[in-house]
Amino acid sequence: MTVAEAQASRAAGDGVWRCEGEKVLRCIMRVSANKVQLNFTNKTYGTINSEFLLNCAGPAGQTAYVLKKGLKPRGGYLSKVITCPKRLQDSAIGIQRTPSGSDAWYTPRIAI
């Protein structure tokens, strides 16, 4: 993410959802200066056996936090508000990753 993209994302203000995905809807929103909210929704008839993570990045590097494993069929839902730690508060991205780690799908990256 470039500086201009980060400033534009921040200028968009709090409360703007950014989403990706059709079978599993992956959404992220900046809640406040250091908090993000993630929503993952299963829209299929099968259980999604994935890990759901948040990655916070900043001048100190990046860290991924596992939020949950698996989503129930048809409307299985995960919604969390997470505070990224100091020095990891530049950007955030939500991740859906297969248990083997061979495939991953992402929310849009946002500035926090």
C-alpha cells in the first residue's frame, strides 16, 4: 500500500466496509485509530474448514492472529473487533487460509 493509498483509505473515514468473495464473504472495516472489525460469512451449503486470521502490519513488522477455525454452512458467521498492537497499526488485512496453508483468500488491505 502506498502512502497516498493509506491516506485515501484513512480519509474515507470509519465505518466503511471493504469486502471480497462470493462463497465466503470476507469484509474488513476501520473502527477507530487502532481497531478493525472483520466479518466472515459462509454462503455455501458446506462447512468451510479454513482458518480465519487478521494480519496487522507496521514499522515493527507484521503479526497474524488466528481468530477462528471453521465456519458452519449457510450463514456461518464470524465477526470480531480487534485492536492491533502498537507499532503494528499502519495496515490490516483479513485472511481465510486452508488448514494446509496452500491456499489463501484476503479482504482488501486497509489503513488503520
